[in-house]
Amino acid sequence: MSSTLVADAMVRVRRPWFLPPAVATRADEDAPLPIGHGATCSQPTTVGHLLTHLDAQPGDRVLDVGSGSGWTTALLAELVGGSGAVIGVELEPELVTLGRSHLATAAAHGVDVSRARIEQAVPGVLGRPQEAPYRRILVSAEAREVPDELVAQLTDHGRMVIPVRRRLLVVDRHGEAVRTREVGAYRFVPLR
């Protein structure tokens, strides 16, 4: 996906809709902003980089692991369009509620999030295996290693973008073969 398409989506799906009122006035800052429960809304350049490397296409089924405020879930919904689907999963119950509310706010502003939803993550279970496979998986939390559980949820020719030990990795699956490449260095909250 071109960075231009991602940038256009980020203009349409406005970051302030996904931030607590106390920090919403800082939405234009290129910095991570707190959303509560030890989580942040990642800085826009980071989100743009993640989404460009994820390369979600219209019609894709996408899993958004660590959906937080719901911003990346809504951005992904914009990128995959009405023929795609996005499932966000979040471990913190309060952030699930908040993310769902933020998706409703985006919908009220004309963003088509009708095929996007945020679900409560199950402790000890990575992703949402019961609805796999996914063509794309975005992970917004730092892992110690590439989780086999998430790789198994990818389709053939699927892709995952995940931070692992402060390195941003693109993981491509082709049949049983998995190829990984590093595309940057970022710090995220830990993947639990």
C-alpha cells in the first residue's frame, strides 16, 4: 500500500476522535499519547509506517491485535473498504468499551466502520484464532519473539507487522514457509 493512501486514510479518520478529552487537543503532535490503563495511542508517523508495511488491500480480512483506542481498527476499516473486515482485539475491558465508542464516533463522522469491530481478548490466547485465517495481522504491542500462534492465523500469502524486541518486523507467510524482515525500530507496550 502506498504511503499516500495511508496518509489519505489518516486525514479521513481523525486521531482526536480516538483520544481522551484531556489529550485530544494534542492530537496533531507526532508523539504517543496516553489513553489510560498503561496504553497509548501511537504517534502518527509510527502508525503510518506500520500501515504502509502491512499493505492491507480492499477486501482483506484483518486482525488488529492491541486495538487500544480503536484508531488503527478504524484506519484499517478505511483501507480495506466495505468488502473487507477488521477485527480488533484488546485485553483491557475498559479499552474495549472505549474503542467501540470511538468506532461509533467515527461512524457518526461518515467513516464506514460497518465491517469493523473490537472484541475482548481472551487472556492467554493471542489473536482471535476462532475467526482465522486473516490476510493481514497488525500487532501494536511488543513481543519477545514472533508468536507461532499468530503466524498460524495468517492465510497463505498473508502478512503480519509486529514489533519484536524493539525491532519492527514484517512477517510473510507462503504456505508453510515464513519469511521475516526488519523495517525499523520502535518501542511498544509489552504483548501479554
